[in-house]
Amino acid sequence: MNTVVASITYRAMLGRKRVWLLALLPIALIGFALLFRFIGGGDESVAVDLMKIFAIGTVLPLLGLIAGTGVIAPEIEDGTIMHLMSKPISRPVIAFTKFVVAASLMVAFSVIPTYVAAYILIGTESGIASGFALGALFAGIAYAAVFLLLGVVSRHAVTIGVIYALVWEGLIGGYVPGARRFSIQQWAQSIADQVTTSAFLKSEVALSFAVPAMIIVVAGSVVWAGQRLRVLSLTGDE
Amino acid sequence: MSVIEIRQVSRWYGNVVAVNDVTMTIGPGVTGLLGPNGAGKSTLLHLMAGFLQPSGGTATLDAKPIWKNHDVYRTIGLVPEKEGVYGFLTGWQFVQSAARLHGLGDDAAERAIAQVDMAAAKDRRIETYSKGMRQRIKVAGALVHEPSVLLLDEPFNGMDPRQRLHLMDLVRDLGAAGKTIVFSSHILEEVERVAQQIEVMVAGRHAASGDYREIRRRMTDRPHLFRVRSSDDRRLAAALIADTASGGVSFTPQGLEVRTVDFRRFTHQLPRLARDLGVRLWQVSPTDEDLESVFSYLSGRS
């Protein structure tokens, strides 16, 4: 963890127009919650559906993509990362710091809004708000790590990330039960299901699989990203 | 006092060779890497800066490998060619962050900013800077830890003449102070103004090495190719081939092509020969005065 690297990264992510990229989705999530609340659709099944489909199924992976790749990919693309990499700081420390920043952005823009949205709909009933917030926390950290790695290894991180989130988690995960085991948002649901007592949420992946899988994915991604950064070749215009 | 040693270094991308079996030792003072665009200067600088892995050979700084060794940045200051600066930071914040990344305080940042004469504009955001100002603030960021090695990639590109002179003075002074400085450029005049030692790169190869007098001499003292058009090409050709200044004359649809072996004698003799023969000269133009052919001549010879 390096505070200078972190502060530059926060400035890049939260500066002026960039912050709207992060803020738009959570604002929409809370907007939907308010809408359902005031048109009177605020029952438990609606709350669970909104959390499952929108908060965990849409906002979380997209924010993971924006935050995870955003903390590093643009800097590699335009060469500004040279400022950090040409200093006597180990590259894994740079990668880890970027990961911490991305994870903290997930907390601010996804975990907290998830809790707030669920609370607006049904308060603390059945532990839905805290369950999904906890799920979003773990899954948000996992998305941040995976998409950070993607941002280091590929110039097409955003495209690959969108394909993963939409095609693998969304489409294939919808039809092929086996694919759900390897889906971060399914792991989030497993954790949410553990906390909430709501009958409307049935998670498909056992917690005993989801938690170790998440730990391995996070640790592996961050370590790998650090190693890749060590051998990252930056070329001039030639 | 630091020494960069490049030993039989090659670097290829796929099957494109960017740097081909280059060996050079760079010690204190200013060294200019000269060569046309695409000659591998930038690749070589990146190899020296630890941002590229040599595909073959070794690059060391004071006998320690540069690749995968972030400790070299205690000794190296790097000024990349790409913009490479965060536009949303002010000049001060940028240099201060560089100082902090080195574990240094604000005094180091202030000193570096004064060194590049940017104190007046330091509180403006970098995105509002001109290209020359960006270049100087990058130099300040690279000088903050008083490195004994400074690597600059095309540092004078896009600077106005006054800024250029100022940066040239700074580079020369740092070199005179015993720092090991390498900069790349495709302009001979630029290199010979600043560098004591010139290393010429052509097509990925180390084509020539020497001080600027040596390089200058080798660049003018070479066969030249002239295109000559006249009222009677054949008569002129006959007279030219009889003269010791020319090494060969050939007919082309655009006129005569004369290869000279003695540049001075040729330029002296040509108008006289034409006058004596009563031939009118319509065009005399060098066809290989561009930098590329000068460089390729150098590379062909070594």
C-alpha cells in the first residue's frame, strides 16, 4: 500500500467528470428503490428481485468493471503509469494499492447504495438489506480484483469484462447450472442468502464453495496482476 | 558516477527486430542517441530504463541488471517521450508526488522545479501547459531525487527555441557535473550541441560511435548522388566520366545521375566543364541529402 499511488488513483477516478461514471448506476439503483417504494410495490419479493437482478446482477459487475479496470488500464494505455513505475516502489505494491482503491470505490458506489436501496424498499426486514450488502461487499472485492488483473493483462479489458458479465454470468449462467458455480454474482447471492431469512432468495452455489473460491480469485488476481506489472513492457512510439 | 552497459542486446517484437545486437557502454557525460525515426532509439532507451526486457543480451547499470529491478530507479531519472503526465495534477502536485514516491520531502520538489525554471507556473494544472512546459515538468519529476543517470526520450521535440536552449543548457550542465545522461534525437544539430559522445542507430543497429566531429566528418565525407539535367546530357556525361570527381554516370529519364567520389571537386568542376562544352545546366540537385540516406550510408560502412 502506497499512499501517493492511492491518492493519484483516487484523483483520477473521482476527478470532475469521471466520478459520474461511477455515480450514475448507484443513483439509478436508489432511484428505482424510491420509485417502487412510492408506487407501493415495496414488498419483499420486489425487493429481492431488484437486489438480485439490478443491484447484484447489473450494478455490481458494471461498477466492478469501471472501477477495476479504471484504476489501471487508462494509465497503461496513455503511458502515465510510467510515473509510478519509474520509481523505487515494487510493482506488486503498485498493483495492490490500485486494488485497494478499486475495492474501496466498490464499497462507496455499490455496497452502500445496495444497502440504502434495500432499506428504502423494506427497511431491515428479513435481513435483506444487510444480506445483499454483505454479498455485494465480497463480490465487489472479487470483481475489483478480477477486472484489475484484466486491465493489466489486456488492452481489451473492458470488452472482455462486458462479455464475461453479460455472456458468461448473464446468459450462460442463466441456462447452464454448472456455469453458475464460476460466477461471482452467484457467490454474492450465496452470501446474501446466508444472512437473509427471506424465502424469495434461493442461492444455487453452496457457501462452502463460494467463500474459498472468492478468496482464491481475489488473492490470485492481485498477485498475478503484480507479477504482470513487473514484466509490463512499455514501448515508445516506435 | 554510473555506467550503463549494453551487451549484445537485441529486442524483437514478433518477427520485427527493433534493436539488433547492440553493444555500448555509456559513462558520465552527455551521450546522444542519434538516428532516423524507427531506428530503435526509443526501444534502446526503454531497455536502459527497465521498461522492456531484452530479447537477447544484457543491460546493466553499475553491473546490476536493469530488467525487473525497481531499485535501479534510485539511480535513474526517466523522461519518457509520450505525454506521460497526469493532466489533472498541477505541476507542483506532479513533482511533489515524484518526490514522495522517492521518500523525499517538498524541498526536493521545490529544488527540481526551480532547476527547470517552472516555479511561476507550478500551480497550474498540467493539462493547461504547452508541450515545452510539460517536457520541463517531466524533467523536474525525473530530477527530484538527484539521480546519477538521466534518460530522456526525444526531449527537445515540440519545444520552442527558447525552451529548447534552456533545456539544452540544463542537460549540458548536468553532464558536466558528472551525471550519466542519454538522450535520443533524430536531429544531428541538436545532438552535436549537447552531447560529447554520439551513438548512431540505423535500422536497429549500432551504426557509428564517436564525438560530433567524427560523426559530422563521416556524414559529409561520403559519395553523393546528384541529378543533372542539361541541354546536352551525353556530351556532359562524357566529360564528367573523364573527370576524377565522378565515380559513375548513368542516364535516366529524369536526366543524368552522377555519383561523386570527391564532393568538393565535383561541385567545383561541374560548372566549368559545362561552360567549356557550351552545355547549358538546367538542374543540379542532390538526391540523397535527406537524413535517411546519410544514416544508411553510415550503417552500410560499419
